[in-house]
Amino acid sequence: MRSRRFVCTCLLLAALSASVGLAHADEYSDTVDMFRHAGASASFFHTSYAYAVFPTIGKGGFGIGGAYGRGRVYRAGRYVGDASMKQVSIGFQLGGQAYSEILFFQNARALERFESGNFALSADASAVAITAGASATAGTTGTSAGASGDRQAAHTVGHYQDGVAVFTVAKGGLMYQAAVAGQKFSYRPVH
């Protein structure tokens, strides 16, 4: 019973942290700007067909975890739709955190899969995590890390998997478990 209350509290904190700052209209442009100046993610703005940016995703868990965030989709630098991300996970995990995430779509086909409304990152998906002072790669197949000066100096290596490349930046909190696999996305075009 006590652990169930803790899980509920973690999920509530994750949901609240995801909504913090959404009132600021420029949070999206600030997040895009941050990724434009953070190591290898910068080059993806020149080569990708489109991207989806999530300024704040809140995540929490204790055995059972969850995450949620709202985002926007841009094609050729133009805002074309809204997106949301949900994740439920079971396994060894503890804590809570907030982070920003960006997904780059390599071509029109990859974006169409995302826009279908039933897009999920596969079990082998991984993200390049960029943090102030360090860069790390986290995924279902292992982790690695290296030091760097700051977000602008972060040197990361990213690549497309099934037409999608994912980068994250930690905003706060501490959580043991950093996989992005299992994230499910919904999409609604702007008319």
C-alpha cells in the first residue's frame, strides 16, 4: 500500500513538472534553440525533413513508472501540429525527473508514420542524452558517458534508427532508468 502511494505521488509530480512552463509560448523556440546549439543535434536541423520538440517531459516511478509531455511538430521550420507523449514502464526504476526531448524525422515517410497517431518508439530505440557538464547515450542496449563543458560544448553522436533520431536534455530530478523505448505519441495537425 505504501509503495502504491509513492508511485502515485511520483506520477503526480511527473505530470505537474510536465505542465510547468507550458504557459510560456516561447518555451518551444527556447528548447529548439537549445538543441540547435548542443553538439550533434545541431546538424540534424539541416538534414532532417521535420522534427517534434517536447520542452518538458515529466517522468517518475518506483517499479512502475510513467511519463508525459506535450510538444509541437515543425516541418521546414513551420509549426504544423501538436503532439503528446505517454510512457508506462515496469521494471527497475526509481525517482523522478524532467527533461526536454526532440525527435528528428529523416524523411516524409518517417513523419507520416508519426502523424498516423499510433507511433511508438521501438524496443531497441535509444536517445542521445545531453546534459550540462556531460553527455551520455542511454537506451535499452546499454549506456555510455563522457564529459563536456556545457550545453553549447556538449559533443554527442546521434544517428537515425528507422528514420527517427532522438535527443534529450535533462532539466532536473534524478531517476535510475533513462530508456525512451516504449514512448507512445499522438498527433493532431494544426488547421
